[in-house]
Amino acid sequence: MEEWLNGLKPDAWYKVVTITGGLAVAASISASFGAGTFIGLGLLGIGCGEWTSRVTTQRPTPAGMGIPAGVLRVKTRVWRPLGIVLDVGGVVLLAIGVFRLF
């Protein structure tokens, strides 16, 4: 269970955007603020879309120059259909929210 909770650390920008969007949706729904709801849903969609498109790969690293051998974890972006749909939907909702704001 701790491994699942470690994945929720806000150590990347897309995780911060997802958390911010969720908090904005919760706050704007309780305040009956329609534009804020759209903006929050847009941020939530963009964050979830980027989070879905990230893949962690592991590579072995050889020992050398005083650095011990180990495993290097690298996050790369992979184009996934669900991630693209969430990104595009998030941008559309964000644009609607900004348009309604003004």
C-alpha cells in the first residue's frame, strides 16, 4: 500500500496541476462559481492526461568513477490515446472557463 501512496507525491508538474484542478473544482462547486468549475475541470483533465502519458523505465547503471552500480529510473512521455483525449478535453474546458470568466 505504501507504493501506491508514494505515487501520489507531488514531485512532477502534472501531479501538481491535477491536485490544483481537483481543489479548484471542489471549491468552485461549493461556491456555485461556474467559470471556476470549468477551469478546475480543465486543469484536472490536463493533469490526468499528462499523468497517463508518463511511463517509468528502469535501466541498469554500471559502476564507475566512484559511483556504485544500481538502477536508474527515467520518466518518459508516451503518446497514449486516453492521455491525448484528456489533454484535448482539458484544454477545451479550460478555454470555456476562461471565456466565461471574461
